[in-house]
Amino acid sequence: MTIYRSGQDRYAKYSAKYVPATVGARFEQVANVALPRAQQGLITWAGVQDLVRPILDKYGVAGPDRAKYLGFANKLLKHINRASGEAA
């Protein structure tokens, strides 16, 4: 029989796992690697958004449909970044 965790169980684990001092110490250890990676990733992500928005404007896509197309572009970017070689 499968035992499912309750919301209380999940919150207890979250509270224990993400102590601010622990998270802060870990971030200090990896900040020199994480910040440049985040910067490059955000620049790439914004570039994709800048390419997709004019196309959506051209075809009059607005509202929830616009969010769907932007989300799809984000998913494509995610898969492209994870693939290597000729597949990408």
C-alpha cells in the first residue's frame, strides 16, 4: 500500500531542509559558478522571448493564448539546452 505524504509532512520536511543559515552557506559556496550561469541563462531566455513576441503581435495573439505560446517557446529552449550534438 502506498503511503502519501500530507501537506503537514511536506511542510515539516521543507522547514527542516531549508534553514536560512544552511541555504545561505551553500549559496556562498556556489555563487561564483551559479551567478554567471544564471546570467547567461536569463539573457538567452529573454532573447527567445524577444523573438517570439513580435510573431505573436503580428498574428494578434493575446491573453491566455499568448502565455501558452510563450510557455511553449520556453519548453523548446529547455529541451534545446539539454540536448547536444546534431539533435540540437
